[in-house]
Amino acid sequence: MLATLSQRYPSFAVYAQKRVMILLLLGFSAGLPLVLVFGTLSFWLREAGVDRTTIGYFSWIAAIYGFKWVWSPIIDRTQIPVLAKLMGRRRSWMLTAQIALIVSLLGMSTSDPANQIEQLAWFTLAVAFFSATQDIVVDAFRIESAPESVQGAMAAAYQAGYRSAMIVAGAGALTFAAWLSPADDTYLLSAWQGAYVGMAVLAGVGVITTLIAKEPEIADAKIGEREQQTLNDFARRMPYARARFSAWLYHSVAMPFKDFFSRFGKDAILILMLISCYRISDIVMGIMANVFYVDMGFAKQEIAAVSKVYGLIMTLVGGVAGGALLMRYGTMKILYLGAALVAITNLLFAVQAEVGYNMALLTFNISVDNFSAGIATAAFIAYLSSLTSAGYTATQYALLSSIMLLFPKFVAGFSGMVVDAVGYTWFFVAAAAIGFPVLTLVRLVDKARRES
């Protein structure tokens, strides 16, 4: 089918390239753990009898994704001894993060939320840390593995894999846990533990992909020359060992930020404001989504079936549509469209809260929500990638994607308290309302870009 499409529509030929298919699999590896420390974990905690406020606070663990810029310079400019010589700088970091991630998921599978909530929290924190580390490397690998003309296809493939993994980690884990449970309304600890073991096995996809991938060739000769010049300058004022470390620190930590602000000037602050708020509506709503389904009386099998079938299909359709729209209308217009769609779809869940248990309405809402998320994510990944520069890819993308999550995750931590205070209907209305100011930010950034 892909070959036929490539012949009839030459623009599809890029999707048959090995490097694009590699990104599809790496996207799956990156997307799998996010839901396991986010939505699926919330479902498990709620079934185990953990109160909503605690679940909301528990979600703050996922905020570690918002701090990955802290250690991204180490990954950007440091090689793992021995392993880097065998596999290359990017692949060696990917493999290390993926193996540690699998071990941490297995640790979660040994925990009991009712009696070992602290142990579960520590293993969840480890999963989030190594998942964020994998994200840093995969993002740099994606941007460095292809020229700008192919980045749209790379981003689309990455998103398809990422969103598919999120469905598997959500619907798949719920289905597996339900299959292991003796009855629909019965909580069985071993069923959830088995589901997380299964997810740890699926995380092995990343390991296999990393082993067959090709290390990107990075043209960083100019960066090396600048580092040497900085080292020479520092060596005149301090001992050589100290000068060497200072030069490394300057180019690993200071230069990526200096480069970003020098390229965008006063518009950098406006860009960072847009990035920090773009996904706030989606993330705030997502924290309580599975908890909402449980409280509305939907069974695990029902949620899994809707998410796995309609959610996955509409996510992929949305991603493909987003990629096509990006090529036709440009990034900023589709960025605006995606933000509007994500905010509006939250209002559909407010209607669901009023109606209550209704499978037809839930199917429609989840389908529309996933389609909108596919468009918004495709546009946002393309936009973030366009903001990075060669030599500082991992650090700059980590900074931008961290900013994307930090503020929304903080706000989302209070979602359980809001639901307890005002109920689900007004919670979803509020989640939609906080997304509409993003539209103004998109317009302002677009205006500044055209005037610069």
C-alpha cells in the first residue's frame, strides 16, 4: 500500500525511507512510558482506592519531563565510555536510557499502591527520569538524522509511533489488566502488576530499534573550533584542568541558551510563553480523564475498546491530516488550528459529565479529541524543531519541550482539588477556557516572526 501511494503521490515516498521508519519505532518507544506514569497510573491508583487529591499530587512526578533541560547538556556534549565508541554518541545514550527504563517499569510492577505508595512513587520517578532522558536523545537523533526537507515526515512518523504507544500503554494496559481480573468490577493487584510487566516487555522495541539504527553524522567542526578557542582563553587565566572543565561547561550549558536568545532577540520571551502554554488545556484535562471515566461508571474493557479502536485510528488520521495541512498552509496557521481544536474538545467532556454514562457519546468525544490532538501535536513538533540550531540540538529541544510541560503539569496537579470543589462539568469548562488565550499568543508570535 505504501509503495502504491509513493508511486501515485511522490510526496509519500519519503515515508518508505528507513530513517523515517526508524523514527516511527523510536516514537513508540518514547510514547510508551508517558501514559504509564500519567493516565494509566491514575486509573490503577483510583481502582486501588487512592483518593483523587492524592492522585492529583502524584501526577507531579511527571513534571520531571519539564526539567530535562537540566541534564540535557551532559547528553548533548558527553560520551559514554566504551559504548559510545561501539555505537556512537546518540545511540549509546538511547540504549542506556532504554535499559534503565525497562528495569524501572519492572520495579513499578512489584509495587502495591495501597501499602507501598512511596515505593511506587520512587519507581515512577525513575521511569519518568529515564523516559525523559530517552526523549532528549531521540529528539536530537531525529533532528540530526535528516535535512530540514525531511523533518516534516520524520515528525509525522515520530508522532504516529508516539501516539500509537500512548494508546497501547493506555487501552492495552487496561485491556490486559481487565483480562487478568476475575470480574469487571473487581480490583486485583496482580492484574495491574502483570499489565506493567507486559509494558516493560514492549519497551524492548526501543532497544531493538536502537541496535539497528544508524548513528547520525553531525557536522560540528565549527563548534569544536569555538570550544578550543574558549579553552585557550580560559587557560591563560586559570590552571589547564579547570580551564578545560570551564570551557566544556560554557559550551554545554551557556552557549545553547545564548544562541537561542541571540537568534530570536526580544521575541524569544514571547516564543517561550507560547511554548509554555500551548498544551495547558490538553494536559490539565488529561490528568482527570481516566478518573472521570471510572467515576462515570465505564468499565476498563469499554474504555480500552474505545481508545484502542477509535482513539488510535483518529490519532493517526489527525497526524496525517496535520502533516498535509502543514505542507499546504504552513506551521503557524495549523498551530493556531490545533490549539483551537484542543480547547473546544474539552467542552465535549463537559457535556459527557452532564449526560453521564453513554458509550456513543464517549466514543464520539474520544475520537474527536484524538483527531484534534493529532493535528496539534504534528504542528507543535514541527514548530519546536524549527527553533533549534545545529550543535545544540539536544539541549535546545530539551529546553523547549521541558517548558512545554512544566507550567501545565504544575497547574494539572491541582485538578483533583478542582473536581472535588466544583465537579466535573465546570472542571472541563475551565480546562477549555484556559486554552483559548493560547490563540492570542500564536497570533502574536506569528506577527513577530513576519516582522523580523
